[in-house]
Amino acid sequence: GQQLNQSPQSMFIQEGEDVSMNCTSSSIFNTWLWYKQDPGEGPVLLIALYKAGELTSNGRLTAQFGITRKDSFLNISASIPSDVGIYFCAGPLIQGAQKLVFGQGTRLTINP
Amino acid sequence: NAGVTQTPKFQVLKTGQSMTLQCAQDMNHNSMYWYRQDPGMGLRLIYYSASEGTTDKGEVPNGYNVSRLNKREFSLRLESAAPSQTSVYFCASSEAYRQASYEQYFGPGTRLTVT
């Protein structure tokens, strides 16, 4: 079935550094979603992208819908301790249907 | 608004026991979902309900049943729990029209251990 591959699987950075992660698929997606999961909590929607090439920001977070429609990118600028968590990308299995497929996540750890 | 709530937060079962996980949302969403999350993996869809009165299988439905009790509530039942069902279970909801239908909102999860 369709799979979303996230890279890297884990990151260890210093506070204040910028972070980049990506999500790729062998199939075309028309919607990309980025979620963050804090330890012991449910995922929280960060950014939704609906158009190829779209660049959307949410505070220090910026996400891009890749022009090929097969990838998406999430950047975090000037990381702070509360950015720690797991970041997931997701997209609809079939456009128009509501079922989502999720990547395996990128775990972010920040050293103060 | 509480958003999506789940009960219980933690549960330990013995193999063969049954239980029902409860989920409720107060956002007037039409669609609701049940996922499981296992270590190192993303979320996998168990069942979903596009609207009140309808349910459909997701990626991993075996061993589970669901009930969409009304627009607010969507329950997940394990009839005979197995160790392979040890996982964290998340309920989610979304609107059912246009782009907003992809934006799912999650509850805090139920951590289930089957021994």
C-alpha cells in the first residue's frame, strides 16, 4: 500500500539550531499534513498544505508542499526545548476520501 | 471545548478479556476514527465512521469492532484481547466536507497492555 517515508528518523540538536525534516512518497499526494506529538499525548495538527509549491508558516514552523507532489518538508527555526517530540507527516490514501496514511515519524531531541 | 476525550487513559487486560474504549467529541464533527500506535511506527487506522450510522474498516481492523453511538460518540471494542493488541489507541475526529475533512483532531490516547 501507499507509504510515507520520513527522514531523518531521529535528530539530536542544540537549542537554538534550525531543524529540517522531510517526507516522501512513491505516489502523488494532493494534501500534506504535519502533526506533532508530545510525549504521552495525542498528535496535534501543525500545518495543512493543499497546493503544490505552497509554503505555509505557523510561528517558527514552515512547511512546503513539494512541486513533484511526492514530498513535503518541515522546517523549525531557532529551536526551543518545547519543540521536543515526534513529528509526523500524513496524507489522504485516496484523494476525496478521509482515510489518512502516516509516516513513521521524526523524533526530535534538544540539548539545552 | 474539551475537543476529543477518551476513556480510560490506561488499561491492563488479561488475554481473552474484553473491553470497550470510549471516545467523544464536542466539535460537532461528522467523521470519527480509531488508530493504534506501536513503537517506531506511525498511526495505523483501525476503523472509521464517515458520518453517524456508518462505519468502515481501516488498515488493521481484525480483532476489533466499533459502534457509532451518535454524532458525538464512537467506541472501539476488543472482544477477546490478545498480547498483539498491546498498543496506544487514539481517537480522532474531523469535518466531513471539502479540505477540512483531512484535518483530524486527536484525543489524548488510551494505553492498553494485554498480558
